[in-house]
Amino acid sequence: QVQLVESGGGLVQAGGSLRLSCAASGGTISRYGMGWFRQAPGKEREFVAHINWSSGSTYYADSMKGRFTISRDNALNSVYLQMSSLKPEDTAVYYCAATPRWAYRVPGAGLYDYWGQGTQVTVSS
């Protein structure tokens, strides 16, 4: 059973940057694909980014391409989301997720077995 804990959220002005971290315990993430999702108030949870366990392939939602970068450090059992050029519409709770399956395309939430509790990101205009 993998436990995931997100951190790094907060309040930032539009155009600013944040780096989210997701620390895993109870298992090694080197065997898991890792993803980030977000959910804004009144909206459905949406895909942000995914990185397969070899780090050889990544996927991003179109609106995040060029602004967000997902990375992983298997030695630290952690995955990161570097966010830049933030916009007020990026305001949401950001969730980390893990899957033992390989993602061959942009994955949906159903691919993941484990989820963190989320970290709030608020972007002010």
C-alpha cells in the first residue's frame, strides 16, 4: 500500500512559480507511474501531468504544456511538479497519484490506484 503526501502548495501571484512535491511511503515509486491531477471548486478533477516509471515518457494536459514540468527522483521516492507562468485559472487542489500500469497515452484518473490528500494552490490576479 503506497501512501502519498503532497506539499509545496500556497498562494502565488499570477506569473509566478511553485514547485509541488509528492513524497511516497509504503513502497518504492520506481515501479509506479506517477501523475498529477487538480480539482477546482465546482469542477471535475482533471489531468495535469504523468511520468512513467522509467522517466522516458511524460504526458501533459494541453493547457499545461510549456508551463508545467513533471519529474521524479526514485532515490528520494518523490515526484515533483514545477509550475511556472501561473494563471488564476490554475487555482485548484493538486493531487498526486500512483499507478503500477504503463501509460501509453494521456491517462485518466481510473488508471491510478493510489492518491494523496492534495495541496491547495491559489493564484491571485
